[in-house]
Amino acid sequence: MAVAMMMDNPDGSQEIYERFRELIGLDRPAGGIVHIAGPSPIGGWRVIELWDSEEEARRFLAERLLPAAEAIGAPAPPPPQFWPVHSYLPQESSAEPAAAGQAPSEGAAGLTG
């Protein structure tokens, strides 16, 4: 089942985010569907992602994000919030929302931008 993940980092910034991106790269990780990042309305930096599963998101955090934080000398981000996704709009111009857990080849590629 698809899950959303949100991470609000009160100490985060665009500069720190860009340093992470340089180290991690821009390739979509296995299981990653959508990645959105920007200033948080409560201060700091917010990342919202859509994943095929919570396990894949947690694997990415453990294997890529946390080692990157250590490598750039940034504090580890706070624990993310996860919640199950009932539906989301696919990238295609279809008027029907894609069901959570539907494979990208079935039209559930998610929103990108």
C-alpha cells in the first residue's frame, strides 16, 4: 500500500537540502513515487514524499539519507510521519485518481514536477 511521508526539519534550509541532493543525487530511489520539498510554514524545511511502502521509505532513510547527513555534517533530520494513502492523482491527464498501491505502469505514477 502506498504511504505518504512528511518530515519537518526546524533546522533545515534550502542550502542544507541542496547539499543533501548533491550527495544523494537526483535519481528516483526504488519505491519512491513523488518528492516535494520547500520551506515549511512552521519554519525550517519540509519534505513530503509518496512511497510504494513504508518499508522502502525507511530503507531509503537508513541507507541513503542518514549517511548523507553524517557526510555533510548536518544533524539527522527528525523522525518522519507516515500515513496510508487512499488515492492520489496520477501524472497522466486522466480525470480519475489512481488507487494507492496501483503500479506506475497501471497509471499511478503520481504527481511530479
